[in-house]
Amino acid sequence: MRRTLQSIPLLLAISVILYGILYNMPGGPLAPYLQNPHITPADIARLKHNLGMDQPVPIQYLKWLGHVLIGDFGYSTSNSEPVFQALIERFPATLELMGASLTIAILVGIATGIASAVYRYSVLDYAVTTLAFFGQAMPVFWFALMMQLAFAVHGIPLPFGYLIQLPSAGLSSSDTFDLGDRLVHLILPAAVLSILGIATFSRFMRSSLLEVLGTDYMRTAAAKGLSFKVILFKHGFKNALIPVVTVIALSLPGLIAGAIFTETIFAWPGMGRLFINALNQSDLALLMGYLLMVAFLVVFSNLLADVVYAWLDPRVKYD
Amino acid sequence: MAAPTLPLPGNTVIEEDLHLSKVTFWSRLRRHKLAIAGLIVLSLMVLGAVFAQQLSPFDPNAIDNVHWQGTPLPPCFQAASQCGGHQLGTDEVGRDLLSRLFFGARISLAVGLFAVLMEILIGSTLGAIAGYYGGWIDYTLMRLTDVFLSIPILPLLLVLTAIVAASSTKAALSFGVIVIIIGALSWMPVARLVRAAFLSLREREFAEAARAVGNNDGRIIFRHLLPNAVAPIVVQGTLDVANVIILESGLSFLGLGIQPPTASWGNMLANAQSNLSIAWWAAVFPGLCILLTALAINYIGDGLRDALDPNMV
């Protein structure tokens, strides 16, 4: 509970910094008008007055914050709809992509990590650790291009392409829902986005499990005559998972960054693509909304990690 | 944090005491082999960058008007009769790919190096102040670190570069601006490491001795304590060079990093997607350079971690 309350000032501080950066840089919200020869300085002054931009910055910030707290993130100039609505519309697509990737990453990463630790210094272990190094050094967008090259441009006949042709149509359009088709479209982007997670989780799971396997209580369990399977999964696995949970929670910023590239390259109509569009059209309100939402997700996931951590490891107490 | 350790390979941590001698020997040898392989690959990249002028067969920004007909020329090993002397082919506007790779190495490696130097400067200063003084200064600086860690860097980086680009021209996204923005947003892990080191270092006897003979705080921090925190900084910094190179290539890929015609490995990939079906080479080679460099640096960092500070995770 106290941890939850602590995250409120954190979010406030984030909003102050983001607001400070975005609204006080050269070319603020009125930048599109400044280059328009038909708009006179008097018009600018009037716009500034109407938007409250002639007031002191702290006042502007508080007003803006008041709107944000009731879910009003402003109006998106590039999408001609409220920012909150624009983000919420794209959220399911992003959730689908990130959810699938994270699930793949956790399952594959932990499984390979365990296998790698159990069969340490085997060919399998070397293969897994080498691939994990590759995964961590791989630029997401290039991997996406290579997957397209391999699976879409050349040979290996997998249907590739656009989830829907027009990103503005959104996922909830009247297009008939076909689960098989959706899954087929999901394969490449999800595989691309999960690669970094697989590599990271695998390496952490391996070293964490190795550490646990070397402890005294594991030796005690072995001395009691328990089978290796029981030792590994009943005693080892749960304890080794504790640090991995933190790493999974901390992987969210990387996942979000990866989703920006993946959605752009695979024309996936999610929040990341919306963000890039807003970027190209200097849509400050939408950018701000996206950054806040993403920061909120990160803070929330860290909080979740703390809770799960305390649940997995009763020695940890937050007061 | 560990006592100051000598950079001896013999300090490698023993992960587990089972099958000790044989197993750790092979593990050590393997790790160092990979770190050395990484060092060789990175050295080649650096040499390519330094001698880009001498090594490049063509002018990296010149269009081959003689051979180029509107479509990218293939590499010579694929179609010797059509390549027009371009060993790795050309990009979509007929510029020699190999020459651009050499010059791109300059930009990509330099961004990695200077952004990390900047991050170390900011991070170790803030971390040292927080760890040395403690109390409310520590609290404030560490909460600031938490705040910056909670904002995903890439989106913020993109917004900042877009603002710079919008405020004047895209050309304003020069090398220096990119370095400053990346460095200013990635100092947090270094700050945490240095703070952690300082919390224990300031209690040590030599720190007390330095205080007793009347050194001022600045001198104690930078002359006496900071040199003892170098190992974690070097390891983190090395690994971050790889991260920054990947980050810069991502920015440039999206058109918000190093601006053309200057080649960077990232912006060479910017148009690769639309030409993917006709020019695989334009997409494959720059990315391969990024991957190999990042991989090499990660292996070096891993080896350094073992050698410098066995107690780091």
C-alpha cells in the first residue's frame, strides 16, 4: 500500500519533467502556425491567450494536470480526435503484440535458461548462451527487416503484411474477425519483438538457477534422497525465479521501445505507430499523452514486480 | 563494493565449487577467448573507421553516374558483370555501399564512444555527490534517478530529436546534438553504481585519512574515492557503448538521428525496407556491422567484468 502511494509523487515528477521538456522547447504547441505566412503576430498572441499560454508556466502546468487527472489529454492535431481516445483505440493492437511477445519471451527464455543451467557446459548450453548474446546485440529493426527478407520477400511461404490496410481504420473495424488470420499476422512481429526478452531472461534464469543449485539447502535436499526432478522444480525453480521476476518487470521499457520499431516496420496499427506518426507531424499533445501512458505502465509494472517479489520470497517485507 | 582489485584474469569468480579445476579452467578460457575475439572484431571496425578515407574504393556520397541506372547495383560476388566495380553493390541512389560502411563506422563508433563518455561524466558526478554526502542530497538525486529510469528512453529520445529537428531544420541534428541527447538520458545506471561504491568507500580508512589531513570534499571525491570506483564504471560504460550504437542506429533508421548524406550504419538502413525485394545487400550489410560491433563489445564487456570485478553480477 505504501509502495503504491510512493509511486504517486514519482508519476507527478515524471509529468513535470515531460511537461517542462515538451512545452518549453523552441517550437512548442504553436510551431505549426509560426511558419504559416498567413498568420500574423497578433493572431499568435490571440491563440496564446486563448490557450492560456500567456500565463506563468507553473499555472499552465497545474491547469494541464487538472485536465489530465480527469482523463483529458488534449486534442490530437494529427488524428483530429481527443488524445485519450486515439491512444485507447490503438491499445488493443499493442496489447496483443506486446502480450504475445512477452509470453513467448518468458516461456522460451525461462525454458532455455533452465536447460542451459542443468546441462551446463554442454553443446546445448554453449548454443543457448551464444544465441542469447546475439539476441542482446541485435538491433530490433534490423532483425525485423531480416525476417521480412527471409519470410516475406523470399521463399519460406508465410503470409506477411498488413494487419489491415489502413491504420486509421483501427482493429475494431467491421472487418470480419478471423482468429487464424490474426494469428498468422502476429507470428513475425511477435517473434521479432520477443527476441531481446528471450535473450535477457535466458541469461538471467541460467545464472540465477546455477546460483541456487550451488546452495546448501539444495545439497540438503539431495542428501535427503530427493530425485533431481523434485529438487529442480520444487526447490530450485521457485527460488531461482525471484530475481528473474524483477528482470521481467524491468524489461518493459525495452519492450515498448521495441514495439515502436516493430509496429512501424510491420505496419501494426498500435500505439507505437501512432507515436511515430505524431512525431512526424509535431503533434505535441499526442506525444505527451503517449509518454505519460508509457511512464505510467512502467511505474505500475515495477510496483507489480515488488508485489510478486514479496509473494515469492517471504523474507522480503515492505513496510 | 569490492576492495580495489587488480585487473588480473586470475580474479575470475568461481561460480560453483563442483568439478572445480577442469570446469572453471575451460569456462575461463572460453570467456577470454570470446573477449579476445570481440577485441579483434572491434579493432578491425575501428581501423576501418580510422582509415575510411584510404580504404574506401569510392567517394561515399558520390553517385555512380556511369553504371547506376535507377536501381541499386548488385554486389560483385552476385553479378560480376553488372556491379560496376562496387564490391558490395550500391544503395538505391547509386552510392557505393562498402565506402559508406567505412564512413558509417566512423559516425556510429564515435557516437557510441562520446555519448558514453558524456553519460559517465554526468552519472559519476551525480552518483559520487549522492554517495559521498548522503542524507537529503542522496535522497533527492536518487529519486531523480528513479524518475529518469521510469521514462522509457527511446520515445523520449525520439521526441527530443524531433523537437530539435522541428525547431530549426533537420540538419540541426548534428553529431554533437545526438551525442548530448543520448548521453543526457542514459547516465542513470552509472549514477547508481558510483553511488553504491561511494557509500562504502567513504567509510573506509583511507577516506578518513584524506579528510584528516585537510583535503577538501572535491579533492577527496575525485582524487581519492573515484579511482576506486573505476571498475564498475568501465564495465557499465563498455556495455553501454554497444547499447548506444544500437540506439543511434535506431534513431537514424527512423530518420531522427544522423542526417543524410552523412552515412551512419543506421541511416543506411532507413530506405532499406522499401527496397527489400530488389536490394537485399543494402539491408543486410549495415545491420550486420551493427550486430557484429555490438556483439564484440558485449563480449569484451563480459570479459572485463570477470577480470576487473568478480563480485559484480
